[in-house]
Amino acid sequence: MSTSKQTTDIPESVADLLDEATNKQDMIRRWFGSASRITMLLAVLAILVALFALFQAYRHETENSPEFIGNGPVTPDEARLILDRADDASNLAGNILSFLEVLLGVAGFLGAGLVWVIRSALEGAEKDVRELMKIVEERFRDREQHLAQLEKSLADDVAGMRAQMKQQMGDAQVDAQNAFRVLRLQLLAEQQVRAHNVDTAIDTLEQAYKAQPDDHATNYLLGYLYSSKDIDKAIEFLERALQLEPDFTPGIAALGLALRRKGDKITDEKRFDVRDRYWGEAEAKLRAALGKDSRLTDADGESYFGSLGGLYRRQQHYYAALDAYERAHEVTPDSSYPVINLASIHKRQGNDEQAAEYFERVVERAHLTLDDNPRDVWTRFDYAQALLVLDQPEEALRQIQIVLNQDSSPGVLETVLDGLRFLTEAPTPIDGLPEMIALLEKKLAALREQATPASGKD
């Protein structure tokens, strides 16, 4: 801002100095013209006065001259009179000439004074003009130096801006490339999740995380998938996702599910207070997320009302669990997951007829789903459990064996076993249930010996 003011002040000062010099020169010209006119006027006035004096002398002489009549000789008196007249004329002429000399002297003196005044004024004006021109030259030199500095500063600024823009464009290009790469990896991971290749999906997302660790979607997906394998790592990823996007509703719900599973793993009665604290935090997160979006689903396409129902079932709040699973069924009417849980709770409560209706719905939905995707592990487990309760134990065990031949992960088996053990508390015994539980426990023990990471679903 100060630079701009200096650049505008310099030319205004120079213009003022030049105007002042021009005004002085014009004033001197006016003085010189006035002095010339005065001198000329005095000279003309002196001549006019002299002519008037001569005219008066001539007139006086003519009027007072004696008239001589005849051609006779001049008398002595006439001769003296003539001489007196001649002396008077001579004196008058001398007086006139003296007056003219004085008048011309005065005119000359005035002219010399005017010339001196004009000369002094010219010398002063010339000195002022020289000083003004010197100031003007100094101002112009200062202005040239300032303009040179300004030009250099602008050139440096332009060069800096170009370098900065080049760097920013390079960074933007790298960021764009990383963003496209991360997006492609996220899409590939989603495809792997749908194909139930959880480990492959996690490996794919780990690559995306290395390319762009601050992407909230990548952190969310990793947190969701790790919630059934490494719960502490899952919570870490989900909390990071929410730090990046605090209002990210799927992240809030996924964190609630992870906290619920963290509490599920606490089986020591001495630490049930810790378990209940995790469950309380989980309920708050799930309800907050569902309050924002009641149709919210997880990465497997299941309603988070099902996760909330699973929490209530573990807390033995069965009526609240039934309500939550009914809400989940409204959101995902084609999914067998909320229906199998509704059937199990009614069976556990002794409502055998209502339970049977729900189990039959599971069978209907499972047929449709497995026709499209025979490798849907969760649907096949739901199908086997429903067949078992509907008194078809042999077909149920065959369906279980199909899943075991697909090399299911420990997390899946733990979740299925939890549901089967819940059915053992039903008032009406279920044929084949102990055998199915024993088969799954044997498979789970073998997998644990191999130290395979866990994976599971509600």
C-alpha cells in the first residue's frame, strides 16, 4: 500500500515544480513587456513635450516680433530690441533643450532601472529554474530507482507465484491420482466384501490407506471389516474416520457395533461393569446414527437396527430386541437376518407357532437368495438353522456341512454358535441341535489351532 502511494506522489511533485517554473517565466515576460511599453511611452512623451515647447516658443516669438515697415535703416533702439528678442529665443531654446535633456535623463534612468530590475528578475528566475530543474532531475532519479526496485520486486513476486502455482499444480495432480487410485481400490474392496472375501477386501483397503491415510471412507471400511477380526484396530480406524468427518453417520453406527463387540468379548463376571460400559456406549452410538438415518445399513447391506437388536438380546431385553428386529425387517424386507432373529427370540420365549411362521419365512427368502448367490454363508447358516427348528435335522446338517466345506472363518462360526446356544434355552427341545452345536465347535477348535484371524457378523 505504501509503495503505491509513493509512485503516485512523485509525478505530482514534478508537475508542481514545472508549473512553478513556467509561472515565473510568464511573470518575467509580462514584466519585460510592461517595462518596454513604459520606456517607449516616456520617450514619446518627452518628444511631445519638446515639440509643444518649440511650438509655444515659435508662437510667442511671432506674436511679439516687431514689425518693420519699409526698407529704411534700423535704428539703434530697434537693433537692441531685435537682440533682446534673439536672446530671449536663445534662452527659451536652451531651457527647452535643458528640459529635454532632464526628461530624457529621467527616462534613461527609469529605463536603466527597469533593465536592472528585469535583469535581476531574469537572473533570479534563471536561478530558480535551475534549482527547480535540479529538484526535478533528483525526483526523476528517485522515481527511476523506485520503479526499478518495484519492477524487481514484482518480477520476484511473479517468479515466486509461478513456482508456487507449479508446486500446487504438481501436488494437486498427485492428490488427484491418489484419489482416483483410492476410489478404484475402495470399489474393488466393496466387490470383495459382497463376495465374502473379507481378507482380500482388507488387503485392498490397506493399499488405499497407504496411498491416502486421511480418507475417511477408507478408515470407515477398514474399521467395519476389522470389527470382526481385530476389535481394537477396528475402533482405532473408526475413531480416526470420525475425527476426519465427525457427522459421518455410517462411521458412528459402525463404531457402535465395534463397541458392542468389544463388550461381547468380556465373559469374566468380575469385569461385567466394563462390559456394560461398552454396551452403553454402543447403544448411544447406534441410536444416534439411526436417529439421523433410520434406513442406515452396514457394508453387508444389513440394517443397523439388527445390530441394536443384537445388543438388546444380549442384555436380555427381549421386547426391545423384537422391536429393533422388526424395524430392521422393514428396512431390509428381503434379508433373512432380522427374520431369523425374530424367530429365535419367539422360540426362546415359548411362542412356538409365531416362531414357526418366522422360520418358514427364512426358508422362503433363503431359497431365493441362494439361487442367486450360493456362496452366501450367512444366508445358508440361517437356512440350516430354520430347517433344524422346522424338524428337518438331516437337511440342516447337510447345509451346515456345505458351509464348513467353504472354509468359514472363526468369526462366522462364533456368531452362528451364539445363535444356536441361545436356542438351547427354548422351552421346547429342538432335535439335532446338540449335534449341530458339537459339529461347529469341533470346526471352530480346528480353526483356532491354525490361528486364523476371526471374522463375524451379528
